Amino acid sequence: MWHSLVLLLVYFLITLSCDNLENTTIQQEYELIKEESTELEDTIVSVEINKNIIVKWNNKTHTLIHDDSFKIISKKYEQYENILIDSIVSTKTTNAIFCNGLKLKKGDISFFIIGNIRTVPLIDIFETQLDNFTNCDYPSGIVEVLHQDRMKIKNELELYFSKHKLTLEERKAREDWNNFLTDKRNSIHKEIQIKNAP
């Protein structure tokens, strides 16, 4: 009888331990999922240039997201060009993070929007050669050059674009290229999600 009681007590303690272990594991999994979803939310940030120009930036890939909002901006670019160029001088800090870890300014995002829609000859605008950045869609030093003299870059862009008006063919080619890049990024993200799926 005494042995039965000890066995029953041991069984009870093991069951209780397993329940606590299972609850701990479930709690840990919940915390991990919560942390990952918070990290995912922090990955995509919205940046408002003005009430009509709002874009999303991916802090993980350090790129603009070519979603429907971006496509509308691209289609109405002629209407928004001056607003974007004027806002290059803005030094308001955003939650968008660049490849080098710096938080981007509103003016930086405006410059990147322009560069994603129009061809911008960086060497002519910046009057300096920039190096390629490993694991980044943008050249190394681009943000630092923007931060040095925003007004000069704004003026150079205005001058360049006044001489080089956007043609319908250029806009169409740029839209096609942006659509291709968007599709490529989406397929890469899906592949990563499939690989990381449980």
C-alpha cells in the first residue's frame, strides 16, 4: 500500500511538472510570436512627405515599398515633382532606417522617391563619385552627401529636371522597371517565408 501511495505521488508530481513545462513552453512560444510580430510591425514604416505623398519604407531591406500608394505617386509624378524636390531640404527625422543604421530624414526619403521614379545622375547632382554599398540598393555615402548640403542638391535637381523633362516613354519604362523590381522583391520575400515556415 505504501508503495502505491509513493507511486501515485510520483505520478502526480511528474504530471504537474509536465503541465508546468507545457505551460512554460506555450508561454515562451507566445512571447516569441509576440516579439516577431512587433519586429515585423517595426520593419515597415510609413513616411509622410505631405498629405498626398505617403510612402512605406522597409527597414529590413532598406528600400521603398512599391505598393499601391507608391504607384499612385509614380503616376502623378509631374504633379508631385516640385513638392518632392522642395522637401529634400527637410531634416525631420523619420523611423525609416538606412543600410548603415542611420535614421533617415524626410528629405532623404523624398530624394529616394524621386530616384525610384526618375533617373537621377548622382555624379552630376552630387558632384562626387559614390561607391557601391554591399547588401544595399543605394550607393555608399549617399545619405551623408545629402546631409552635407541639402539646398545645393535641391537646386541641382531643379536645374537638371528643368533641362530634362520626363517623357512619356521614360515614365512608362520606369513604371515597368519598378513593377519588375516589386515582383522580384515579392517573390524573394515569399521564398524566405516558405523557408522559414514551420
